[in-house]
Amino acid sequence: MNVTTSPNENVWTIVVAAGSGARFGGPKQFSILGDRRVLDWSVETAKAVSAGVVVVLPPTEAEREGGVAGGATRSESVRRGLAAVPHDATIICVHDAARPFASAHLYREVIAQVHGGADGAVPALAVTDTIKQVNAQNIVVATPDRSTLVAVQTPQAFRASVLRDAHASSPEGTDDATLVEAMSKQVVVVAGESMNRKLTAPEDLEWARAMASTEA
């Protein structure tokens, strides 16, 4: 079933690309990856599975790129993107532009979960390393059972009304699922993709360029 063309759903995607890339050393979303920029990879896939796409960019680039100016935090940037999504959207996906290899299949998986009744859906991979919780003095205080842990990715999909409610009081979170969970809403997990790696450091871009060259 193609959810994006279903008369019952109007799917829109917010691509968040407003970061300054402090850890990366510059705005990684504009780095060249193969024959396109990182941003272009992410937007192209989002457009393939959505009725419309809102791109949130650094304020200095928003007008030139035809996007929406982002805010000081990721959550604020998402809220500015939300304001540009039509009110008749029924499902809203949020994707970080720094994950250029997220597939159309992954979008369809999270969208299908929301279409089926979930408030939200996120892709995730099982955690294979042992995780330690430490305090401010870097002393280990707990070792969570890794069988209960997953590493979450984007795109994340949500029932539009739920996502708007989650952002209504301008909360902050590292991802949108966190805000939806705080409302005691149901967020389900689908299988993530190992290729859906977030570009955080320069070596991540080197890896991505190697992957892009194999697909050329």
C-alpha cells in the first residue's frame, strides 16, 4: 500500500538541516557527497515518499535555498518547520539531513506504523556495545541491560496532531519521539538500517563518500 497517496493520509516531511556543524567543523549538510550535497540526498528521498517537504535551514541560507529559517535548538527548528506544514497533513515525518542514506523503505515502514494506529514510530538498531551510565565525576553508576536498549535513527513519523501537541509548550529534546513519549503516547520501533548513519565527524563524511562511490 502506498500510504503517501492514500486518500486517508496526507504525509509531509520536515528535513532538519539548520545546524552549524560545530562538532563537524562546518555546515555538513552542504558538503558534497558524490554528485550532490548531503542535504540533496536527504531531501530527494523525502520527496519520493511525501506529499510535500519542508526544509529547515540556517537563517543565512533559508531564503536562498527556499526553506524555513531554523532556530537556536533542534526542537525550535522543528517547530518552525511544523509551522510551515499544512494543517491538513495527517502524518508528519521528521528527518535529520545529516542521515543522507535513509531509504524510502524506511520512511514507508514508520509511516505504515502510524497509519496503523501508533502515535509515533522510530527506526532503531540494537545496541551491541556494553553501555555504562556515569555521573559528573565520570564514575560508573549503572550498567543497563543492553537487550532493552536501541540506538534510534530518523526519519521518525508521527500522527500530525500528536506531534503538534508535543511541541505546543515549546519543550526541548534530542529527538521528537522524546517529546511524544513525555505525553504518554505510544511510540513503536521498526528495524533501522546500518547505512542510515549520522554524519557527525569528518571521518563519517569520508565513509559516506566511499559508500556513494560504490553506488555510482
